[in-house]
Amino acid sequence: MKRTALVLSLLLMLAGCAGTYRVDSAVQSYARWGGDIATGLPATRPAAPAAPQTYRFERLPSQARGQPGESQDRLEAWARDALQAHGWTLAPTSGATAPWRVEVAGIALRAEDPWADADGRWRFHGHFVTGNGHVFLSPMFAMPLDRRWVQRQVVLVIRDAATGEVVYETRATHEGRWNSTPALWQAMLQAALRDFPMPPEGTRQIDIDLPY
């Protein structure tokens, strides 16, 4: 009983200190504004188009109708907001002329929790850091938890509408036990478009904290 009470007290203290959760995304971005994507030749026009710019969304057949189409509606709405923050706006009508075409896709895959033991218990090792200092937990401390673990990825591609050439590609990957919420996907899209339209190449981690 005494040990149970101690565990509950520690968990309550940790819960009282936590008001946000972190969406940590691994981001990879590639910009080829005006250059040749195959050879990497120098651009023959400005390195990146200056805002404001307009674009149209483009969908694959599998994203067009039914439940996938409804999911795509939501994803494109979140992508629209993320692009708006950089001065890119959606063309007013689907038939309107726009110099850019944007494709966006979201993927979510269930996986085994890497922190859980085979018996479905999540074991804590080392210590937690709280606002009041360090709270140490025994290496043997374990509790049953939901083993949900989801790997998510958003991919956004921009094409030159006149040539069909890919001029920008970015993806953000995140994995964890958080529920799939609009705020989580929005955070991943914000991370994917960090430093748009001229991001550094290579993999970088972008952290965005969200309220519970």
C-alpha cells in the first residue's frame, strides 16, 4: 500500500507540472526553384519566388472521393493555413489559373511501442525532471499502459504548373502515443514548412509544444 501511494503521489506531481506535450518532427526539405532537380544546376531565375504567391491543390485519384476525400479535405485545409503563414494563398476557385500546384499527403501507421516490455508494461529507468527538481524512480517500477504507438508522416510537394517540375519537397515524420488530433497534424505541417521557401537541406528536428 505504501509503495502504491508513493507511485500515485509521483504521478500526480508529474501531471501537475505538465501542461504541454511536444511534437518532435524529423524534417527533410529540398528546394529547386528554377534549377534542374536531376543535375542540381544553378537556377536561371530567382532562388525562390517572393510572396505573395497563389497555388492550386492537386490530388491523386485515391484521394478524391469517399472517406479518403474527406480526410484529404481536412489535410488540405491545415496545409492551406500553414502555407498562408508564408504568404502563399489558395487560388479562389478550382479552375483559377495559378503558377503552382501543391500535393499534400498524410500517412499514419500503427507500430509496437518501443518503450514497452513484452508484457505490455512501460518500465521507467533513470529519473524524471520536474519543476521542483529530480524525482527518481526505481528501475523496477512498471505500470500497464496503452501500447498504442503511431508513426506519422506528412509530405508536401510543390510543382511548377507550367512544366510539372517539382520545385519543392518537404516531409515531417513524428512517432509517439499521442492521439491523432488536428493540432498534431497542424504542428507537423508547420514543422515541414519551417524556413520555407529556402530551407537548409538534410534532416533536422523541429519541436513544437502543444497544450494538452
